[in-house]
Amino acid sequence: MHNFGIDKLDSEQETTLNKLFMKVQVSLVEEVGQSAFKSWLVSLRLNKIENNILYLSLPSSFLSDWVIPHYGNKIDTICKRVFVGIKKTKIVVNSKFKEKSNNLHDFVDLTNKGTFNYSNAHSPLDPRFSFHNFIVGKSNEFAFAAAKKVAEINKVSFNPLFLFGGVGLGKTHLMHAVAWDIQERNPERKVVYLSAEKFMYEFVKSLRHKDIMAFKEKFRSVDVLMIDDIQFIAGKDSTQEEFFHTFNSLVDQKKQIIISGDRSPSDLEGVGERLRSRLSFGVVGELHKTDYELRVRILKSKVSENKKVKVDNDIIEHLAKHITSNVRELEGAYRRLCAHVELVNRPLTLDTVKQILHDIFKANNKNVTIEEIQKKVSEYFNIRQSDMLSTRRSRVVARPRQIAMYLSKICTTKSLPEIGKLFGGRDHTTVIHAVKKVENLYKTDISFSEHIKVLKKSFI
């Protein structure tokens, strides 16, 4: 391998080496996690290669003193794998590289030095979001398959691909995965990914600077246009008009368009009928709320990536059962547990997990419905769910009904009158009586208290 200094390369050499170093950065993020990467490794720069030694630089001694003992071996292993022929990696302090950017977060198109600066037009891609670490289940398998198909073929088979679903279910993950995969398979293709909000910002900026033709050319000369969170242009008539014409232009050129939103095209409010019609024309893939099994698999995948923190199956199952809002919150809870272990250096137990994540569990408990409680209690005591609403007063029915009312009081945000209404139109005083009865029995009857503990675990 030739010796070089990064500031003495021709443009082709710099492009090649920057692409290799980008792969190093992507691997580092996957190895150490996004948080650690941003804290310690984001300013790591490619410096030079000399005598088969790869020199990387950090802008301060403070950073190098931490990075070398904690991440040095990992960086060395990854660099040797990516830069073929390298025998060793050294990290040096070199403040002049502090501002020089060859960072993956810039996501600059290194192979196409066109008229326009695409790095200013689109948003950065997250290296964590790839197809190989997207966990597929029944709730997202169609959307995943459609996204994979778009990324794998150059020919446009359906246009646009519209992905929609609630917050934190994986829309942005799939969008980024498509962009990374296309760039990996065919670096010559011009891929622009950005949020609808940024598209609007770029459009307004071009109007302000009277440079609308440059804006049109910029977005109509790409091979793949990806717009995230399309709902943000709702009510913005001029932006919608420009996007509509950009959309038509790209479709006419047989260029791929990928859109995401928080609801289906037909349900987008504040979006013109003709644009909604265009968005519905291709393939629409919904990402549904995750089920318990998928949440378990997602957590097990995270645990397998992080060998430093041991998380037992009972903890994984508890997290999957009680954090049901979205994947983003589930992953955030896991990262918080990892941070706790690293900072206090104590193993995780189910009790400590409940303490650490009490706020998340409490927030998710609000998602429990009274119908779910009625169903669970009915199954537990082997009675019909309709008995919860009936006027039957035999103890075999009345006691489970009182327990269900008690659980509805402590596990949901419903008021006493609302609870009574959902139990066959009963008065709120009936609910108060049921709650007090259960609380008294819980204190005095050991067998009864065990039943309550078991049922509580289903909801808290």
C-alpha cells in the first residue's frame, strides 16, 4: 500500500479512501452504539498511511486518552478488515483535522461531483438503520419486503412506495436502509433523502433567493427521491404544488420515489386530492403496532449485540410485555438499562429494572384498556367476560368483577364514573366499594393477595 498524507491526494484517491473510512465509521457505530460513537468517536479522522500503518487522528489529548484504552483494539480490528494490507492502526492527536469533515453524517455523494451540492439538499443517514438489523414480524413484513425490493432492483416496478405507521414503528429505519443499500449496490445512482420539512425549507429558500430553477433541477435530476414524514407539508399549498410537479417529473423519467407518513395517503388531512391520488398510485405498506413476540426478538437482537451487559430472559419478557407503545421507546429503555450497568457496575435484576424504568412503565400502563383487564380477569377466574357487565351477584362472579374494577382503578387513567359505566353502567359508588373490598382482602388474605399479585404483573 502506498504512503500518503490525506491533504496530498488527488480527488479520486480521496474519494476512495473516504468511502473506506465511512465503512469504518458505520462498523464502529454498529459495534459501540450511536451514543458512544457520538460522545467519543465522531471526531475521529483519517490522517495518513505510512509503512502499512494507518494513522487516525483525534483533535485533543483528552479524547485520545479515553479512546485508545477503551476502543483502540476495536478500531484496529475494524480498520484492518476494511483497509486491506494495513498491519497496524495508530491514533494520534492532530488538532488541524478537527474541522476537516469526512464524516459519515455528512452523507456526501462522493462519486458524483455534479453541478449541485447534494449534501446541502438532503438529510444525514443513520448508519444504525440497515436491512440486516431490521427485525421482521407479521406487523411489518409487507413493508419490509416492498422496501427491500425497491432497493435491490434498478428498474422501477412500482412508484411511489408509500410507507406509513405510527411513531417509532420503523418507517425511518426502512427509509435509511433503502438509501444505504442502493448506495452500496450502485454508487452511481443519485439518492436524495430528506424530511418533508426540509424539502419545504429548501423550496422557501429558493424562492427567497430567486433561484427556483436551481431547486427544480436539483430535485428532478436524482435517481431516487426519498421524502420522510410527508404529513408535514399538510396545509402548505405552494410546497404541495411544487412537490406535485417534482413527483410527476420523476415518474415520467421512471425515477424511484419513496415516501413515508404517519397515516395512509387517503387519510392525509390538509393534502390536496390530486396529490393524495398520486401518493396512492403505487404500493402502500403499513407498519402496524408490534406484537409481544416481535418485541422479544427485537430486544434479544439488541442484547446479542452488546456482550458487556447481561440481560436475563425474564427481564426481556417483562420489557416486551409492558413497553408496547413503539419500538423506539423499547430500544430507549434498553439503552437506559445498559447505561445504568456501565455507570454503577451492578448486574440487572427485575426489581432494579422496575425502579430504573418506572416512568416508562407508568406511561405505558396508561395504554391498558378496561376491556383488556376484564378479559384477563375473566380468563384467570374461568368466567365469561360478559359476566363483568351482568347483574349477577353470586360470589363466583362478583369477586372477579370487584378485582377487575380495582385493577381498572390502579392501571388506567379512567375516572370512577367511567369505570362504573364500562362495567354495565354501574354507579361510581359501586366502584369505590369494590376497590376498598379488594384492598382490605389484599391486606388480610394471603391467598387472595397472591391472586392480585399475579394479575397485576399482567398490567404493571
